[in-house]
Amino acid sequence: MASASAHPPAPPHDLAHTLGELRSAGWETVPVSEELRRNASRRISAGEPLIDGVLGFEDTVIPQLENAILAGHDIILLGERGQAKTRILRSLIELLDEWMPIVAGSEINDDPYQPVSRYGRLKVADEGDESPIAWIHRSERYGEKLATPDTSIADLIGEVDPIKVAEGRYLSDELTLHYGLVPRVNRGIFAINELPDLSERIQVGLLNVLEERDVQIRGHRVRLPLDVMLVATANPEDYTNRGRIITPLKDRFGAQVRTHYPEETGTEIAIMLSESVLPEQLPVIVPAYMQEVLAEMSQLARRSPHLNQRSGVSVRLTIANYETLVANALRRALRTGEAVVVPRVSDLSALLPSTQGKIEVEALEEGREDEVVAQLASAAVLSVFRRRVTLEDPGGVVGSFGEGSVVHTGDDLASADYLTVLADMPALEPPTRALAGPESGESPALMAAALEFLLEGLHLTKRLNKDASGARALYRRRR
């Protein structure tokens, strides 16, 4: 069972320690759905985001999610991989009260006022108002299971514990039961990832305990009036390819919310910057145009006829490519002794390993992944170049390439080599500096990156020829 925190904080000392103290304090038990509704209403009234750290859903997914919670519905999130579905589910924990009282020692978070397990009922009956109370943090009220075909009823609901039988208890004794994941998050949230992968037989068992409130475990007919909010994720493709959600269980979900990929390049960049982990050996500066190129690559990949769009192109592609781009630039900086890491266009050739595992090419394109990735990178550079670069004197820039003049680039060349090019071809300096920005005055690395981007853009707009070999390239005048 997953929880938001492996080490939840200790409860405050001023909380009730017995059932009598809890009654005196005026504690009232409310259903989980009402608890979520109350806390969500508070956030909405205060203008606070319902879910922290999820970008691009403000006008689409979040309003639907707010409606579902305010309606008290169980929720299924439907969408392709890498659309923050699991993050949304785990973030729902923050809508629970921070602390909740249970019968001390209860395995299934028994409500002290109305315990449902045999242990809880006996404890309260025997000790009355002196029954000890424990407090659990909201992070312990979330359970999560990745649905797999081998998931069993014992995993979700429970099983007879042979150790308890060996200790002398009778099989007919309910205390011999070892509760599964769902009962252990009673009065909380239970999430199932990739729900269609759960076998239909297990889905029926899950429906039984959530709807009929009873279950049979090895001959035990156990009443489990659980208070659980059920949330789940599913990929649209799974409905037909790997499995399906049985109709009665699907009908139990009051809301089906469709997620999506970032619709704007700016959102993709914001997610990329917030989720990536960069090395700390040297300062890293990634020019804005290079950030846009990576985001544009993912956006183009989601529309590419060469890629299987049914499986989706995850935002993780953008994040992994960003980290790989920086890593390749860091490798160059370490080898050339430069003080700052600035990725260039030539570093895009290093993205094949981080891209291949996150895309699925169509059958006719198998074996051509490197070509597909290179085409995506070129198309992205061209799109960003046209959006960002306006040459005041394109003829003068291209004219600086006289007969026999060539410019060598590569991901292993030091930044100083590019300054030599600018000194020899002064017409290239103004557009390069304009692209590099005002902070490039004392940064050869920023000028080198800008010059590479300018040269590649001139090639892609058919103003220069290019001979390429891996990450190395030679730019010259068109004939």
C-alpha cells in the first residue's frame, strides 16, 4: 500500500487519548466524501488551487475534478500515459483532515463511535469510554494498487492468517483474518492504477465489498461497511486491448474525467523545468530557444504520422530529453574546461537514447527510430527559428560565406572556437548576439549556442548547405 509519507509526523499532544475524551471534545465523524467536499470547498472559496503542482489543467481537468468532489463521487481518470493521473490521485490526500481518530490497535481504522471490525467492537464494548484512541495522519489514509492480472482477492480484501490459526484461534473466528489493502484504508482513499488490467473476477469481488458491504473469505461471511472513496486510472487503449472495466463497477464511478497532454508549448516547458533534475557540478544555463525546441519536439511527436499515437507521447519524454541535453553539454564542458554548461543544437543528436524508450514507431517505421527522432528535432528547430529569429540583413549574413568559406560545429568543440568564427565573419555577430541575449557579453558558451542555432536555422530555411556526420556538421554557401 502506498502512502504519501513513509514517516508521518507525530500527532499533537493535546488530542484526545480515550473515547470519553473524544466525546467531551465534541468530535464528529463525517463520511470521507463529506470531508473531501468540505476541505475542497474551503480551497475553492479561498481561491487556492485544488491540486498543487499540476500544470495545464486549470481550465479543463480541474473544474471537472472539483465538480466530482463537490458531488461526492468516486472518480476515474481516463487518459494516456504521462498525463499526471497518478499525481492527481495522490494529491487528493491533501483534501483530507490532517488527523483522524481510530480505535487504538485497529487494522482497518475503526471509527471509535462505530467500529466495524470484531477487534474494534470488542475493544469498545469491553472498555467503554476508557477505550484508547490513536490518531493517524492523512498520509496514512491513502492506499494504492497497480492492477495486474495476478492481483488476488486476498491482496485487496483479505485472507485467513495461518499464523493466527497456529496461535490457537479457530478458523471460524473473525480475528483470524488478515485484512487486505482496501479495508486497511477504511475512512480514506483507495486508488487503483490501470484498472482495466484487473481481472473481471477480482473486479466483481471489489464491487461486492464496496457496494454490498460484505465479502466471503474462506467461508467467513464478513460484514465490512467500509467508508472508502474509490479512485482509479485507465488508458483509453486498455479498454479494448488489455482488458475492460466491468459494467457494474464502471457504473459505480460517478465521474469520468478525461486528462490530456499540455496544449501549449509554454505549459510543456513549465512542467519540464519543474520536474527535471539537473547536475550540480557546474552552473547550467539553457537558452530559452533550446527549451522551446525540446517542448516543440514532444508537441510534434504527438501529431507525427510516423509514431503510434494510441500509446501517447508522455511529458516524461520532454523531461528526459531536457536532462539528457544538459548532460551532453556538461560532458563537453568537463572535457574542454569550461565554467558553465550551455546546451547547443549539436547536443540534440544525443537525445536518441532518451527518446527511443518513450515513443512507439509505426510498423512501417521500425528500425528507423534514429531518423524519426532527427526529423522531429529538425522540425522543432525550424519552428522555433521562424518564431524567434528575424534577420535585418539576410543577404549580408549569407553573403559572409564566400567561396570556400565553411563553419565547423560539433558537440565536442570548445566555445572559443565559435568566437573565432564570429571574428572571421563579422556579419554573423549581430544576429548571434541578439539571439544570445544581453547576458551573453562575457559568455562564450552562450554565443556558441546562439551561433549554432542561427546556422542550423539558415540551413533549414534553405539558405546554407550542411554536411552532417553524427553531432558534427559543416555549414557552407549554397551553390
